[in-house]
Amino acid sequence: TPILQKMTDSVMWKICRIHELFREKDVEVPGQLVAVFCFIASHNPCHMQAIEQGLSMSPNSVSRNTDWLFNTHRLGKPGMGLIIKEKDPLNYRRRICRLTKEGEKLVIQIKEILNES
């Protein structure tokens, strides 16, 4: 179409398409949420403290973002169901985050986009 311009950067287009995968779940997805999901996916499973350190985020910010990825958005809306948060059996004060089946499917979709020629 005349409105759709010629693509000038295929890598950036892939990033745009990946972000749209998250927006399919919630149109108001902030970049921090995508970063937290990608950190968990790349360190699956991981402690919430590892996310704080790895992304230089506050505990409150990590908690808010993992709640959104889990099952309850901080505003009372349903979460995305992409991760599970559970108590660490070795230290009940710590929480471990891991991908759900839905989260694993999203990782596959992301990798398929990244691996396109």
C-alpha cells in the first residue's frame, strides 16, 4: 500500500513485531515489562532478586512487573499468565519466577521472528 513505506531496517521491524506479540495480550505493555519477561526467559527459572540486579530495577518495580506477567495486574485487571511466582523451597522469603506453558509458547514465537531471514 502507498501508506506502508519501504522497510529500511529488518532488525528493527522484528523488534516491532515482537513488541506486538506482547500488545496482543495487553495494549498498554510498557518496555519494562518486556525486559522483565526476557530476563526471566533467559534465566528460567530465576529469583526476583536476580531480576532486580540484572535489570537495575527496584524491588517494587520488579514485583509490579512480575505480578502483571503472572496473574494479577496491580490495577486489579487480569495478568498475562506468562510466568509462575513461587516461594523458594530453600528460603521462603525469596520468590522464584519461571515461565508457564503460555510463556514458553511466546518465547518460541519470539525466536521464530528473530530467526527469520
